[in-house]
Amino acid sequence: MNMLDAIAPKSDQINAEDLVGRTITVTVRDVQIRAGQEQPISVAVEESDKVFRPCKTTARLMVQAWGPDASKYAGRKMTLYRDPSVKWGGVAIGGIRISHMSHLDAPLVIALAENKKNRKVHTVQPLQIEKQLASPDALTLDAARDLVEGAPDLDALRAVWSRKAMAPFRAELQGLLDERKAALAPPADEPTND
């Protein structure tokens, strides 16, 4: 019985509330742009019937990382998470941000407008798990350690750990696995008066 299913908002888009208690890594299927609308960008993803509608800050990160031609985004991946500090109308209500993206050779660090007076530095890490998982099944201890340390979210960590090639290293890497699980666990949100 999964509580995340019970608390998911009813909507046609991925909302910050969908990411309470988890992150998700999505694969871009298609991008539609309808200029003039309140949310002009709709990103269809392979993993959900819901679309991802990035805010301007997140869309600017996507453009900086992948370029302005959205027709080239299909097949690319990004890890979405809920940032509880995102404000709307001066109130921290939470919003969706990107922690990792495929097709990056190095971390992307960019200062973007938080409001009219302030800029905030955003860092997006390269999403390299696909390359590592596509490698041959034979692993070395160092490669196995890199896979565990490089997992961008708990789902990816589970996928890495369940690989047959990890079996010889599981006992030795159990402590690292536990540390990585703790690091990837979402922070407990502030209590609400719902």
C-alpha cells in the first residue's frame, strides 16, 4: 500500500505535490510551446500521462543545458524534485526544480532571477546513470562504487543495486548503500495545517 498514490493531486500536469517524499527521473517524449499562455511549455514524458510544465526558471535551465531548440529534447532525461523554498506571491509554497540532466558533460551552474531584486545560483548535475547502466555486466569494485555514488535518486539506486553484476560487491558496499539512501531521502517537509 503506497501512500504516494493516495495523496497525488488530480491534475493533468506534474505538480510539486506529486514529488512530496520522492524525486522522479523522466524521459522527454515531446515538447509543445503555446506562446501567450500562463504556462506556455508542456513537456510530455514517457513515465507519466501527466505533462511537466516548467516555470520560467526551470525552462531557462533547460535552455542553458540543452539549447533553445526544443525539438531536440526528445529522449533526454532529467530528475525532478520538490523544492519547498520556491515562493509564489511572497509565500514559500514549493515548486519543481531539476537536480540532474542527461547530455551534460559537467555540472551546470547558473545564476537566475529569483525575483526582481535577487538572483539565485542553481546547480544541475550530469545524469550519467544511463551510460553506466549501458556498460557491460562485468564490473570492478570501483565501477560498482561509482554506480552507487552516482545514482541521482532512490529509484535509480534501486535499479543499480538490483543489477546481477553488483552481487559480488553487495556485502562490501552495503555501508555505502545505506549512506546513499540516507542522502537521497527527501527532507521532511514542514508540517501543514491540511
